[in-house]
Amino acid sequence: MSFSSLGLSAPLLKAVDEQQYTQPYPVQKEAIPAILKGRDVLGIAQTGSGKTAGFALPILEMFQGNKPVNNRYVNVLILVPTRELAIQILEVFQAFNAKLPQKAKIQAVYGGVSINPQMMQLRGTEILVATPGRLLDLVDHNAVKLSEVETLVLDEADKILSLGFKEEVDKIFALLPAKRQNVLFSATLGEDVEGLVSKILSNPVKIQIEEEATVPELIKQVAYSIAPEKKGPLLRYLIKTGDLQQVLVFASSIRTANNVVGKLSKHGIDAAGLHGEKSQGARTEALKKFKAGKLRVLVATDLASRGIDIKFLPHVINYELPRSPKDYVHRIGRTGRAASEGEAISFVTPDDEHHFKIIQKKMGQRVPRIETEDLDLSGY
């Protein structure tokens, strides 16, 4: 099946082709026609399944032939849990939108930055990507009106709820028109999400992309057995002796991420952190430099990592293991993309052994192990 069979117009198909999208992902095959028909959609799909293009393309299709407006009433609202995801979705929309003869006005709004520039740019916005808290702030400032929203998209609904946004989301729902199209994507379908589904979706098209804890063949995995106090020296040893130039390091806490960045910098390795305590400006700049290859090491927490989408990332290092096998696959899946090989390294302490066995069992894959007892880490 090709994109041309999904109901998209010639300008959108040309935009898809110029972005080098060849075949639609399974979620796109089902979501694009359903959204174009005005149906409500429930999608259970993980990050990396292609769902953003699955709703971006049909939404942009809706604006072909529309006359631009110059007011504060948005037509499409996309609610997301984090600033990084808002920026990532905006970039996907902009990439397609830039190739269209009639361009929609798209904006992303989120906290952590000044509200005034966002307020000034909202007039005429047709497609708005927003985090719940900042959206309500803008509503309170009369900078945006939600009473004419025709399509609502909730992306990563489970994460929105787990981060405590339920009250904000309920307030937003109260501001929306009763008659509208609803699209909800979630990685999981827990009790809270099911409550949301029954509340806002009407006879939805259900799309479920079964996620298996599998790893792309292009990712070479290796694990190092290491004592906790030697993690830092081992990290620096690997970066320096291997001359690793673009390394994404995962830590499980903000405190650890900051410590790792500090030690790397002290040893002459250019590094920056990406986590919730960083200002939006600092996070955006760090990610921009890292994507451009101007920053050697980016140390991220799992939540912040959801905005990281780099086609040719060569190295991922789990400084600390994630809580679940799914998160492990998500982390190392940042590399080995776009037909390019990648390497995923994990540090495994004695306390991690049982958990790492579970991760390997869920993947159905045994990760080669390297012992470090005889490794000379002095000076690192």
C-alpha cells in the first residue's frame, strides 16, 4: 500500500515524497483515511510508530482550500504531555506544511518560556499544539478561544494523565464545543485512559499496533558488568578510547544526569543535560547542538527523551537501566534508524542483574556481556 491510496491530495502526496516517506506505517494506513472521513479514532501505539504523521497529514489536508482567518479561534487542538513532544510534533507539521501551496498557520505553546511571545503569535493560528497548563494560561489571558475547535487530538494520553494533568484536561474539555472530531493516541489502555475514551470518543475507529519488545537488527547491543562507583570512569573511558562523538546517555534521575554532566565536563568532554529542571531555552539549545553534531554528549532522563528524534545517532548508553523492558527498547531505539547502524551500551551493576535478565527475556534476546574487573580505569 502507498500513501496515494489513503485519500491524500496531490500537494500532500508531493510533500510526503519530498520528506522521503516511502511506505505508510500500519498506524498511518488506518488513521489517515479514518481522520479524513471525520471519524473519531482510538490509537494504541508506541512512540516511533509513525502516529504523528498519521494525524498530521489528514489534518493538513483539511486546510487545503480553506481561507486563512485572523482571529483567536483555533480549529485544531493537539494536547501533549511535554514541551519536547510539542516541539517535535510542530516540526513534523512544519516539514509537510512548508511544501504545500496553501499553508496552515501552526503554533506550539508550552511552559518554561515567556508567555508574551506566544500570546502575540496566536492570532490567526489554525492548528495549535499545546501542553495543558500553558494552554489554560493563554485562555485566561484571552489569547486563544477553544469554542470553535473542530478536531481534538490527545497524544500520549496515558502520559498526560500520569503526569497529573487530569484536572487541567477536564477544564479544557469544558471549553470545547460538544460537536467535534476526537483523536486519542496512547501507548497503553489503562483504567484512566479507558475513562477518557468513554468520555470523549463516539464510535471510534480502533487502531492497535501490537508492540513487541523487539530491537531493530541494526542496533548492536553490549552490556558492561560494573561496580556502581566505577560507572563514571567507565563512561569517560569508553567515550575517550572509542573516540565517540555523538553519545546519548540515559540517567534515571535529574540528580544523576547533573552529576554525569558535571564529571564529563570536568574531564574535558563537552556535555549537557536534558531534563525537567532545565529551562526551555537551555533544553532547546542543547538538543539543537546535539542534533547538529556540535555537542558530544547529551545526558537525558526518560521523560525529556521523548522529544529526541535523530536519524543518524550512533551511540546510546544506559548509564542506569530503565524501569521497564519497554522503556529499554524505547531508549536504545533512538539509534539504529534510517538504515544506519547504531550501538547501545548498558551498564549493569550487581544490583541490576535480576532486572537486566527480565529485560533480556522480554526482548527475547541475550545481550553480550563484557567484564570490567581487569580494565584499567585509572585517570578516567
